[in-house]
Amino acid sequence: MKIVILDKSTLGEDIDLSPIYSIGEVQEYDSTACELVAERVADAEVVVINKVKLTAENLKDAEKLRLICVAATGFDNIDTEYCRRENIALCNVPGYSTDSVAQVTLSMVLSLVTHLGQYRSFVHSGEYSKSGIPNRLTPVYREVSTMKWGVVGGGAIGMKVATVASSMGCEVVVCRRKQEGEFPVVDIDTLCETCDIISIHLPLTEETRNIISKERIAKMKRNAVVVNTARGAVADEEALAEAVLCGEIGALGVDVYSAEPFPGSHPFNKILDRENVCLTPHMAWGSKEARARCVEKISENIVSFYRGENKNRIV
């Protein structure tokens, strides 16, 4: 069995791939430019990817290909219709990053609500020592226990965030399809209009694309803290940037972007110097433990497929 890994570097330099190497012959590439995909998958039976886009065009000559394993939960970078048509199986890895993404989401929210970056800068710049005053309490911050936290998305990550937010005393509401559960369910417009903190935990689909629209952003509270650790395209990035610039929302934290890395023309370049903005390089999913779980699950998916089972099958 020939297994080709197209973008190992996205899994981290420290990653142990031995669970996959134990299964078959492995050829790995740190990264693969779009024009090289077709050549590199031509003889593969199994392809492992994270961010590389797989399309009908770059897969059409991969005659031996039987299985694609995405090192993620989301699979919007893969042409699923082509896979169905050509009888190529597709497996994802659900649930591996729940704790990691929830941790980063909470970290972003708490840092932004507490203005931690500004307080840190005050000390590290030497201003604190020069001030002659033993403490500083501006900018003013609030306790999250007095705030209403809206969770957009009712999957494992969203529910983990909701549970932790509730444990800190927040009033929590959730926007999700399922009506049952521990937390009150509200529609997306009510959530955007009434919540002090809004965290987004949705897969990218045609239904969720741009769900955090310009109109919904305009209805948010002026002190709202918005955090997106889901997919960049679920939100109107231009509208988010403008809301920060115009003071229409209180703070913004983002780990995911419609183009990654985002180019010089991206609207977030206009807010890089803002103290109420925290932008990170799509790292929320990638704790050491989460990545190890991901690789282990990929190896299990491959073994399961060749046993004729349907573990984590999308197609």
C-alpha cells in the first residue's frame, strides 16, 4: 500500500507519524503546491492531506487512489462529488481537537475582555516603573460572570466552550439545529443582537458561509467581543474589520481566514495594530495532544477502510 502525505509541515515539525508508517509504504512532502498535486498522487492508494485542495482536475489521473484521509474535521477543501462519482472513499477525524480549540477560544475571549495585552505592554514598556503608581486599572475590564455568551454552533467544540463559559458564571445561549440540550437555544439574529461575547464554532457549508453577515454584525452590541475559531468564510471579514475600525464592536479574535495565510489585500491588515484585536495563525486546533490524536485516528481510518469498515467515512 502506497500512502502519500502531501503537507506534513501543517501538522507540525514535532509530529510523530509512526502510526501511519507502520501501515504501509509512505512518501511524505512538507508541502505541495497546487501544480504538483496531480504528479504526487498519481501512484498513491491512500492520500493524507490537511490543507491541500483536491479537485477533479488534480485527481483524474490517480487511477490507484482508493482513500483520502483529511487530517481535520472539516473537508471543504475536497471535491466530495468527484470522490463519490469515482468511488474514492473520504475519511475525516472528528473530535480530536475539541479541547484544543475550546482552550484557545477561551484564552482569546479572556485576554480580550481583560485587556491583558495592554496591561502587559504597560509593564514591559517600562511605563509601569516610571509611573510611580503601584497599580493601574485602565482600560476598565469586566468580569465575564456578568456577561452573556452566545455560542454559534452546537457541535463538540461549541458545547465544550458553552460548558466552560457556564462554569465561569456566564449566561450562555446557543444557536444550533437541535433544540434539546443544557443551554437555551436561540436564532442567530437574537444571539448577535443580545450577547456580550460571541464565539463561532461552525463547519463551512453553503448554509453557513457568511452567516455572520454585515447586517448581523451591525446589530451587535458596541462592546461585543467576537471570536472566530471555526472557518474564515463563515463571517464577512470586511465587515468585521470595518466594525473594529468604527468602534461598532468591542473586540475581535480570529484564528481562521478565508485565505490562509491572508494576503496583503485582506481587510484584516487594516486592524493589525489595534489593541482590541487578537489574530492568530490557524493554530487553535493544534495542541501537541490534539495532533497526536489526529495522526492516530488517521492510521485507524486507513486500517478500518482496508478491513471493509466505515469508520469516519464521509464518502
